[in-house]
Amino acid sequence: MNIIYINHYAGSDRHGMEYRPYFMAKRWAEAGHQVTIVASSFSHLRTKNPDMQGQKTKEEWYNGVRYFWIDGPSYQGNGLGRIKNMLSFLHGLKKYRAEIVKEGKADAVIASSTYPLDIYPARKLTRQYGGLLIYEVHDLWPLSPIELGGMNPHHPYIMLMQKAENDCYKYSDYVVSLLPCAEAHMKEHGLADGKFIYVPNGIVKEDWEQEPHNPPVYADILQKYHRDGWFLIGYTGAHGIANGLDSLVEAGRELHGKKIKLILVGQGPERDRLTQKVKDLHLEENVELLPAVKRDAVPELLAQFDALYVGLQRQPLFRFGVSPNKLMDYMMAGKPVIFAIDAGNDMVADSGCGVSIEPEDSAAIALAAVQLADLPKEELEQMGRRGKAYILQHHEYNVLAQQFLDVFALPKKEKK
């Protein structure tokens, strides 16, 4: 089978985020399929963008996956530069169709960019060269900029995106969604019965089978706290507005005098402000911020905590479900989780691996922390085992890649 995977921001474990297309494609290639990932040469998400050396396109093979890079201008933020980058990618998808499919007729074409406009060049590929057309939904556009960014639904840009989203549901044979509760919304915009398929984000099991560094990252700090009797609750990842970390920091006031320490590890635009907030509120005894660690050191870091915290700001958009990679890492680490997200799904409750609370509630965070700290070690370990078993069963990329392959075997449903 020849699979064309269009994702503007696709990366790899060598290029950096975004990882999902690579993790899927690598497993499809290992199963004997030909896979081409089509991506822009520049993405703000990647840590290493390809060197185009003045070329308009570039073909690159990595771990059995063919990458077809389309030259795109660099940008910062969400202004005109990013729009130019987007338009250059869409133009390239049209201009270089023949080069994209040079490995053979496409059996499946996946339109997977965050924005829905790539459905049009993807549809042209399937109409010219054949194959199943699949639209993969990461976020709901244009609902995301409307509800999160406050954009007017009648803004020309939003209206263009709305038409594109509607056309995605109309033209695609199937829609693969990372959001488990989004089918009703999609049907309101034209999705036919039987076309919705949920394939969530996942984890790579091999990442959790690596030997830790000797000593593990931050072992000197964390082991000392353990020796002194502290119960350690960790947060790892981005320190941004959406992560709602003020409530986690403020929970330190409720924990004053208790041997419970909240440790935030990561970086982001809110980190300096949160660091100063800890000092201003004199929370140093119960709250500490540490610099970010490399991705391959995350498993050994998580292993040193007693419990882990994940939270997001309260947003109506989360009614369609969330699929945070951070949560899957936490559960794979075999640790109890405090889940502070108001969403349409709750893997912590489903698996019985922790405590679910309302978002942005410092008192609730502190209460959950005390509840976990008071539990016997054996019960904490049982929670952790339940979470890990749940992830291996439902969210390991070998499982997810096969679920996606099963979609390719379904009959065409496209409405012309």
C-alpha cells in the first residue's frame, strides 16, 4: 500500500514536533507499506528544520519513511509570515503533485494539517491518482480560534475556514479524530453517519525501556527530598497560559506545614512570572520550579515522583475531549495522577489511576495532594499499574498504527 500523509508541521524524533505522523508512518513502513510524509520545510514546532540548500523541494528518507519537504518561508508568531508559510505549502501541494506520488499510485491520502485547507489539494491527489481520502482532525477549526482566540465567526478568514471544514466532512471518505467526543459537532457540519473514527494520541513503548542516566536527571535534589520525608508531586512540560499553573502554585499555600512538595519542571512564557510568584507568596517550602529536561530524560524524571499533576484552563472547547501527551506519559510512568481538566473525556477516571478535580482550583489541588499522600504505598502503586495498563492497551503507537491501517481497508464513501 502507498500512503501519502500530508501534515504541514510533521517532524520526527530527529526533527522534533510534531511526532504523530512519524510514529504512525514508521510503523506502517515496518509493516511493508510505502509511506510519504509531505511537510513544509519550516515549522515553529520543530527543533531542527531541514536544510533545503536553495531547493524548492527536497526528498529525504528517514527510518524507512520518505519525507517530501516543500520549501516554506520562516515566520514568528501568528501574523502575516505564518499565513505566507501556509499559502506556500498549499501551493506546493498543488504544484508538485506528480513528484509527491512518484513512488506509485496513492492508495490512501491523509490531510492532517491543523488547518483544514489542505483538503483541497489532497482531494485533487485522490481524484487524479486514486485512493482513499482521509481527513485527520487534531483541533476543531475554525471553532478553536473562535472560542479560544475570540475571533468573530463572520470574519472572512473564519468563514473561509468554516467552508473548508464543511468540505472536509463532505469530501473525505473517513474522518480520523484525536477528539473522542467531536462526532456530534462534525455531523452538524455535514459529516455522514459511519465516517467518524477515533484514533487518539499515544506513546512509544520503547521510550520507556531505555536505561536511565546514572544518576537519573535531578536525582540529587529529588532523592534528598525523599530521604527527608517529602511526598513529591511533579508537573512536567510547557509553562504557558493554557496550562493554568497559577492554581498549582497557589496550592502551595494550602499545603503549608505539610511534607508535600509541588515541583514544576519545564519552560515557557509563564515560567519567570511563576517563579517570582513563588517568591512573592513565600511558597518556597512547598513549591519549586526546575529547568526543562530533554525528551529522552522524561521517563527517568517521572519515575522519581510520588504522583503527577496535569491541568488546563477551563475552556468550553474541551467538551469535545482532550488527548494530552503529558497525561499519557504520566500514566505510562505508573504514577497516580491528579487530573484537573474539565473535558468530555477523563482517562484518569476511566482507568482508576488517580483523582479527578475541577480545573483552576488551588484548594482542590491541595486536597487531592493530601489524599494521595495519606494513601498506603501499595495503593498508590496499584493506581499507577492501572494507568500504565490502560495506556498500553489503548494508546501505544503499535496499537494505534494498526487501528489507522484498518481504516485504509474500508470502502470509499466520498461524495463527489
